[in-house]
Amino acid sequence: MPMFEHGTVKIAVDEDGFIEDPGLWNQDVALALATTEGVAELTEEHWKVMNYLRNYFLEFGVAPMIRKLCKETGFPLKRIYELFPSGPAKGACKLAGLPKPTGCV
């Protein structure tokens, strides 16, 4: 199992860099993972998206569909891609500590 290390953060990840145990996620992990996604700073908008994704995942066990993510956060898809250049599935879900989505986010 691959390990991701950045500063004081050391976590097990899958082959695509997604955290293996979502329960180990915290703000430090998100900040460390952001370095792998080309996100230099996590703003309030980033945290709003990530917190929505985490809360949805904890309630339903899956990531929300992209339409629901946009509707509930109030961000158009274009803004999601500005915040997370690799997209809602790869970037946002990864930084939120979710497992790699299997379908369309």
C-alpha cells in the first residue's frame, strides 16, 4: 500500500493518491494533499466544497452527483474546476478525504 508523506502528514493512499481510511482525514491532511493537486491555498470556498462532500459521504456512503454538489454549494461547475483544477472527482473528493469515486460525481 503506498504511503503519502508531506511534512508531518503520513497516510496510506491508493494507487491514485486517495486516502485509504477516510476516518484519518483532517485539515492537515487536506492541506498536504492540496500540494498534489496544484492547489496552493485552501480558501473558504475550498472548505465549503470539501465539507459538503465529507458530510454527504458520511451520511450516504458515496460522493454526491456533480449537479447536487453545485446546487447545494451554490458554485457553478466552472467555479468548482477553478477551485479544484483536476475536477470534482479527482481533486475535490481527494482533498476531502473521500475514497476514489466509482461513478460520476
